[in-house]
Amino acid sequence: MSTGLGGRVEVGEDEAAVAAVAAEWIAERCARGRTRPDAFRIALAGGSTPRRLYQLLATPPWRERIDWAAWHVYFGDERACPPDDPRSNYHMAREWLLGQVPIDPARIFRMRGEASDLAAAAAEYSQLLATTCPTGPRGAPRLDCLLLGLGENGHVASLFPGSAALEVDGAWATTGLADYEPYERITITLPTINAVAAIGFLVVGAAKGEALRSTAAGTSVAARVRPLDGELRWFLDRAAAAELR
């Protein structure tokens, strides 16, 4: 369908169908879309939308089909809370996916949302990305795959409208400020996002309609997600897609 979102748009009947299509895409990227043959570097999204996808990936046939030994897991953002806090993006991913599949724990790189100095923790993550990923467009670290949600205000990761984090150009991760609790965040930056080889947005529900429309019009934060040398995919359910017409 023609939407103005950029990239390829796929529409599923409901949240379960969206998760199934996204799982197929991730499996394909893991098998054939690596920047280096020895590793699949993927950054996971937080929030409620990806949960169904993570749960699906941890069950047959996906659990047996995917080469988990190749996975190096990163995160797009994290909230200022401990890793065992239910609000933590790491906690959600570990509960529904990472703790259910054979991924080497040494290859799971979480953001230290519990740190007393979030700026230092963000700088550490920026350095981690630089030293563990190959170099991509404009010198940014290049992840193989990034999953993103879409906030109702058009934010992605923890890059919120009006935030100073949107203009950070000299680092791969930085601190962010949300408009709901926990307010303080760590987030990857737009240069990091736009250097990714394959980006997948997961968007479900009519409540995301205004954000999708503003993204198609080029006025949201999400509209600034434009891979410099990579693939952009949108996985929508019918309720979200209907709001674009």
C-alpha cells in the first residue's frame, strides 16, 4: 500500500498476524542479512507492542529455526530503573524472549538504567556500540537489525518530541527525557538508528493513527528514521493501517 511512510509496509489482520510476519522477517535477516557472518547484531525495542513478537520467537517453530548462537543483543533504549523492575525494557525482553532461548548471556548488552549517573551509562553504551559493531554509514556503528515501536506522540526509542537527544550527532547513545514516568532514559541516537542495516517498526491499534499520519507527513520524530544504506519495514495491523487512509 502507498502510505508516505517510506520503506515497505505490510499489514496483518491483528497483533498476532503482525508478530508472525515480523518473526519471519527477523528469521530471514538472521539467516541472510548479517553484515558479518559470525554474528547477528540486533537491538530490541521495549514497550508493550513487541511482547507478542518476543513470546512467539521463543516458541516452536521459531525457537528451533533461528540461529541463536549468532545473536548479539542490544537495546534501543532503557528506562531509569533497575533491570528487575517490570518497567525495564531489559526485564520485559528477558522475561518473554532472552530467558527462553539459548543466547549466550555474555552477548546480551543491556543499558544500565539503574546507574546513578545516566550520562556516564549512556557514554559507556555509546563506546560499547562503537567497539562491538562494524562501522556503518557516516562512521556510526552498524547494527544488522533494529526493532522500533511508535509512540502515540510519534517518538521512537526514547527520542521524544522537543528532546535535546534528537540533535545529538557526536555520540551513538545519549540520555533522553520522556513525557511520562520513568522520565529519565538512555537511548540510541538518530545517527545510530539511520546506520542500521534493517529497521522494523511494529505498530498496532487505532490509537497510533495520528502518529502514523504525522510520520507520513514528515512532521514526527519517527519521520526522521531514514536508513542511509539499509531497509525500512513497517509491520501494521489493520486497525493502525486504516488510520492512514
